[in-house]
Amino acid sequence: MKKLSAAVAALICAAAFTVLAGCVKSDNRGQSGENNGIEQGYSISYAFTASAEVLEISDTSSMKDYMDALKEDGALAFEGSDDDYGYYITSVLGVSSKTVSSTANSYSGYDWAVYTTLTSLDGTIYSTDESTFNYNGVTLYKSSYGVSGLPCVEGHTYALVYEFTSMSW
């Protein structure tokens, strides 16, 4: 029954996402979406609080492992690929990364970023307060790690946030 209700919730969210460009739902398993105008720099998000209901979390579990469990339950649809730095997310619930401008020494576009309440663990700093995202009154911090390198710790909140990025090198 848990898998069926997760699949139904995912379908409802996907339908609302398509029609309204956003799905607002929050529970321990995870869907949250907000779209206040992507072109104005606001975000669409998918957030969850890690729970043993979804995945038997161990010391080696990553956010990607948790996302795979959500995907298997039908509660999250995402795409991406592995590269030298880990798993790179290219699409969540049908919303894909979008390049606005790209030159030999600059990039701007919309990409999926990782935010979390996990700031450090066992002496490793995973996120800082340089960039934050508010999810249901909880402050999440932009992760320095991708989904495959970020530990999944029960009780911590994780979010995929679609945001505008601009950088030069």
C-alpha cells in the first residue's frame, strides 16, 4: 500500500507540476515544489527528510541512494549521469537543466542544486551558510557535495532546488 500511495502522490504531483508548474506537498517522504517565476530567479524544489520508512539508512548511504529508493517507490522522477565528480542531476519531475549562455570563460543557466540541513559530519563540512534555501520554515544550506557524495543521515532534510547560476573563470 505504501508503494501505491507513493506512486499516486507522485502522479498527482507530476500532473500539478505540468499544469501549474509547481506542486506543493510536504511530508516525511518528500515532495515539495514551488515556482514563483523561474525567469525571475525563483525555484522549483523537491525536498524530503531522510527516514527509515523509505530506505534502511547506513553509514555509507548517500543522498543519491535515498533518491533511488524514492524513484523505485514512484515518489520521485529524476535523470542524470555519472561523471568524474559523481552523479550529475539533469532533470527532476520533467524539469531539465537549461543553458542560457555559455562561452569559453563563462556560463549562465538553470541547474539543479543540492541543499541540506547537514552541515558537517565526522569532521567533514558538507555545507555552509553562504547560500540558503527556506523549506517549510527550515533553513537548508547549499551543499558543497553532489547527491552521490553527500551522506544521507536520518532526520536531516535534503532538497533539490532549480536555480539560476552564473559564473565566470
